[in-house]
Amino acid sequence: MTIADIGIMPFVRQFAHVDRDVFYSLPYPKLQIWLKNWLAHPFIQAMTKFQPWQDGDEPVIFPS
């Protein structure tokens, strides 16, 4: 894991999620394996998506 990996992973992940079938049909097997490994890594927990907070909602407490 390098700083470059951490920096580029969200962009590759987003690109792949736009159309997974297209992404996995591209001739980039090493990139596809790299992404699959990242998606299985505990670091991905830092990218949990939450609904936007609205006035009156309960506060979101992030794990420490």
C-alpha cells in the first residue's frame, strides 16, 4: 500500500462503479485485481457512505 494507491483508489473505484460490466470487460486485468483487493481491504471502511444530514436528524457518531 502506497500513498499513490490511497490517492487513486477512490477514483478507480468510482470509475468502476459507473458501469461494472464495462470496467471488468476492459483489457486491464491487473487493475481489476488491484481494485478487488482494495475493496476487500479494511481501509475501505473509511469510505462508508452516509445520507446527507438533515436538520433534526440524530447525530452520526463515527467509530473511533
